[in-house]
Amino acid sequence: MAAVLGLIIGVIIGIFVKPDIPIMLQPYLPIMVVAALDALLGAARSYFERSFSDKVFVISFISNVFTATLLVFLGNQLGVGSQLQTAVIVVLGIRIFSNVSAIRRFIFKG
């Protein structure tokens, strides 16, 4: 749970400090945010299912962000970056909505 709290505190600090993002990372930032959101909602789902693990969350968070960014980077190098970016967004979007619906079912018992 400490990792989730650290992530929330980091987001709040980031909103107020407004750090400069290096130009070469700017195309990948939206993908990184969506991948991080997927990992965060997956952690929330596992928390409600009573199977949350800090280690699994940290590894999932890092690997999601790294893999999604790597896929888009490779797509850019191959000249198909927008197609791979769309594919990554669709896959992560499906996972996000799946996690949200599982959380909703747990909260509202239905």
C-alpha cells in the first residue's frame, strides 16, 4: 500500500511543481500515463480481491510503462509509430475498463 500512496503523493507534487519534460520523452508521455493508470487500477482491483502485493504492483508498474514505451519507440523507428501507439492505447484501455468494471462490481455488489 505504501507504493500506491507514494504514487498518489508523487502525482500531487507533480501537479504543483510542474516539472519540465525532456523533448525526446514528450511523444511517449501519454503512453506512459495510460500504462501507469492501468497498473494503478490493477492494484486497486487486486486490493479489493484481497490479493494485493507491493512487489507485484511495483514490478507491474515498471514493466507496463517500460513495455508500452518500448513498443511505441520501436514503432516510431519502423515508421509505424501511430499504429502501434493506437494498438497500445486500445489494449491498455480494454484492461483499464475491465479493472474499473471489476472494482465497480465489488463496490456496488452487482
